[in-house]
Amino acid sequence: MRKISKSYYTVGSLAKLTSTTERTLRFYDRKGLLKPSGYNEQGHRIYTDEDLVRLHQILTLKYLGYSLDEIGKYLAEQNSKDFHASLELQHELLLQKQQHIQHVVSTMERVRAVIKDNDTIDHGLIMTMIHSIQHEEDQKQWLSDRLPDALVQSIFMSGSTMEEQLQATREMTIGLNDLLVMYKQGLQPGHPLVQERALRLQLIIKRLLGHQLHELGTGEVGSVLKEMDPQLFPSSFEPDFKNYLREVFYI
């Protein structure tokens, strides 16, 4: 049987083959991510095909946003010498990245639709909206463990069209933003303009959740709201504005 010769690469040839730099390869060596398989008589680094496979893994993981420390831990648990397994891994990771990008794009499209033709929406409110959309499924699961399914479905408008969901979100966002503007202008909670805007918001909530809230009782809902994980349900509102809202809705 003819013996298949093994390929060897200098640091320069490996860098050129993978469109990276010699400096990067030396850095990976110092970090322990990609040690050369040996050294020639002149003391220069020598790499093999197995090292090439490992380098492709490192570059793919780095492209996907992994830190070098995370890459090191990940590769320590993998068999980097299996080229076919490496290809399968990289393909799976790329699919995950594709799904993530699609989710981000979808999120931004929904946010753009909500704030369309309104450039006065508070930035903090927009960031809260983005977070809520990105973590919608986790929020839904958290609430489902504590509230009746019918109420959770109503909160997320599960039976509504996307346009109906966007319209309701737009109305709620603009309403909250208007109250925030009035708060910053110094209007008191009992001011007619403030109360008029608060009434609009209450009508929206009643339209979406009225029947389910009536059956459950506001007290039980209130206790759940107090338990909300601030990491999962962040708020961009400062404490003084939260107190302002409480006064607005309980006058």
C-alpha cells in the first residue's frame, strides 16, 4: 500500500492559505489555541493538515462571535482531528448564526414598524421594546408558569395578526411616551391632559385583557408583576416616573 505523504506548512504558507496573518498565528500559539506540530532546523513553526483543520475551527468560531477563551474551552472538548466532524460542526454553528441574524432582523423590522413616522419616541423605551421582542418566548414561558394560559395568550395577542399586534404595540408605546413627555414637562398626575392619555391606555389594556383580568382579579396580577425578573423584564423608566405612573392610574 502506498503511504500517503503528510502536508506541512510554515507559518507564512498557513497564513496565506487561510487568509489570516502570521502575527495572528503567533498570537494563537501564545494563547494556546493553535500550537505548531513542530519546528524545523531553523526553529521556525511547522504546521500539519490537522493544525489546518483546527485553525478553520478557530476562525469559524471567531466569526460567530465567540471569545478566544470560549473557543479554547470549546475546542478542548472536541476532537479537532476529525475533519468531517469539523465540517458538520461549522455548518451547524453557521445555521445557528443564521437563525440569530434572522431573529435580529425580524426584531428590528417590528420596532421600525412600531415607531414609523414618530421620531420622538424615547430611546430607553425603544431599547426596552427591542429586549422584549428578543426575549418574547422566555417572557411568555415565565408568565405561563404563573398566570392562566388565556391571559398570557391575550397579553401576547397570540390569536391576532401581525398588523394587529403592531398596531396595539404602537398605541401602547406612543401612549407611554406621551406620559413620559408630560412627566418631564412637569404636568401633575391629575392634569386633564395626563388623565386623558392614561384613559386611552386603560381602554387599550381593557380591550386586550379586560375579560381575563376581571376573572383573575387585579390583586393576583399585581403580585405576579412584583415578582418579575428585572433581567427578563427590564424597564427603562426611572423610579420617579414609575411612581408618577402609579399616581396617574390610581387617581
